[in-house]
Amino acid sequence: MAGLVIAPKARIFHGHDWVYGTEVRTVFGNPKPGDVVLLKDQRDHYLGSAMYNPQSQIIARRFSRRKQDLDRDFFARRIAQAITLRERLLPGEAMRRVVWSESDGLPGLIVDQYADVLVVQTLTMAMYLRLGLIRDILCDLFRPRSIIVRNDSPMLAAEGIEPATYVAVGEEPAPFVGTARGIRFCVDLATGQKTGLYLDQMQNYADVAKLAAGRRVLDCFSNQGGFGLACALAGAAHVTSVDISEEAIAAVRRNAELNGVSIEAIAENAFDFLKRESDAVRNGADPKWDLIILDPPSFTRNKKSLAGALRGYKEIHLRALQMLPVGGILSTFCCSHHASDALFRETIANAAVDGHCTLRLLRRHGQSPDHPVLLNIPETEYLKGYTYELVPGR
């Protein structure tokens, strides 16, 4: 069987499951992209089985510490284990992530469940080449009405996979109304963000909403309005949602009507909105909001653009803090792995210093439990968030 000899001091010797091209000493057996390869150290000790793709910077992704092929039994076992975990963590939830890549021992495979419809992404060559097998196993386990393949991620280019979106099983479902964590959403699985909804934020919607009763809430970068909807349902005095996308704002209005709540939905660049409103407060206007939520898209997809991204994060935090009264609450989120938790906190702290603010931590946030995190693969933990209270100056 083909394989790789891994150079000393590679991260795999410290528990990580990824092997970069620079960490390979020798390739033997002429493996092809998507093949299963053996991993060995320089003393010929076995390190596990991995997916191989020389087109990617991550040349191999270990999926087992023993000799294992990507066959039907393997996929059936791993996917069934992933489903069992979700049943334990989120019993009865109709909309959830049921397979989360490395976190479920299936690198590059994502499966999201929307009631009786599944949305699948294959982000590694090995998974892409076995999509037919994966489809058949999902049909056996779920008996879904439809399976949609949403291979539209920018990550595909690194693996040499052509983007494609199509219906693999059944017919393309029309937009429908679904309920997640008690909130009703109009879901479009063909064109919606990610695979339809931001399933990774569902727990955070509920957690932030616990602080919303009686407060005036501003939800910036609102997308389809998850935070604003949760806060309105929890008894917020008023909710304003802001997003640059007219389509997203139209979705906020539809979702508000579905849930029987009132939301002021504004289509505007959130940076421009925050600047205008913060300038007004600094010029003597009364604060309009008691709870401000910042949930922007990732400002960086690589380390090269990290400095610019941190400047963007600092700006929106400074503006938001300038708009809050004493006792006001800021809930803020970052979905970029490259902006580490420490850097994100430092950026918030720097904004607080420039804004002459003192912040008290109320909550720490992460991705919903159907997006589990592996200790040995920090990349599986990408979403972080904090809720702070603006306390009186001392």
C-alpha cells in the first residue's frame, strides 16, 4: 500500500491529524489524489491511515490510527456514531449538523439535516471521490426525501475540486418553514448561507436572548435575523436588524412575520450604520440601544489579511461601545480561525481602552454542540464569542 514517511517534529507527533507537504520526508507507492495512504515515521513505525492529496497544502489527513480503508463499513460506522452523538446532545432537533468533518473522524465531510432533507458538502478529494458511497449510506440511515450537494465553498480550490451544487437524491425542495431551537425560519437550501442556516449559532441565539427582556436590541450583520428573532421572542422592547444584503433583510422581515414579532429591518452596510449612530451619540444624542450584537462574517480567510481584519474588528467594537449606555450589553462573535481567541479578546480590550470603557464579562460563547471540538485539532474550534456589560467608570 502507498504511504508517506513523516519527518521528525511534525505536528502529527504532537497529536494533530494533519500532515503538511513540508512535513513529508518520502512518498512511496505512487498514491493518487484521494487515495488512502499509510503514515510512518522514519523508524518504520505505523502512525495511521490518511487521505492523500498532493494538490493541497495539507497533503494528508489522518482518519484512523490503525490500518483502515474508506469502505462502506467504515462510513456506515462513523456516520452512525455521529448521529448517536447528536441524538444525545440535541435530542429531537429537526435542524442540526449531523457530520462535522474531522470532529466526527470524517475529514472534509459535512452533513446538515433539515427535517427530511440532507445537505452534503465534500471538502476533501477523498470524500468527493466517494460521494456516491456516502449518498447511499445516508439514504440507508435517514431515508431522506432529498439530498442536496452544496459544494460551493471557496475551500474547494485548495483540494482541486470544481464547485458544483445539485440534487443527488429526490427533487430540489422549495423554500420551506422549519423550526430550530424554538425559532421559525424560512429555509432555502439551494441558495441560503452556508447550507441554509447558521446552525453553529443556534445555541448562542438562545443564550443572548436570555439577556434581552425589556431591552432595546441592535443586531448588526444580522443575516436572516437569528439573534434579533430570539431576542424579540424573549421579550425585547424593540429590535433593529442591520445587514448590507437586501435579500437578507427581506428574510428578516419574513422570519419576523413567521414568529409573530416586530423587527425594524434595515438594509445598510453595518460599518456605515455603526459610524453614523456612534457619531450621533458622541455629539450628544441619547443612546438608542441597550444590547448590541455584532456577528460579522469572517474578515479574514488567511494569515496575510489578519492585520486588516483585526482593524475591522476593533472599529466595530469601538463604535458599538460608544453607542451603549452604562449598564448596556455587548455580545460579539468571531468566526475566523485565523483570528485566535486571544487576539479577538485583545481587540475588544483595545477598543474598550480607546472608548474609555470598563467591561464586565457576562458570558463566553462557542459553536453549538452539534459542531463538536477536538482538543488535538484546534481548527475544529473556529467560532468564539463574548457578552460584556458596560460598567460605570471608576
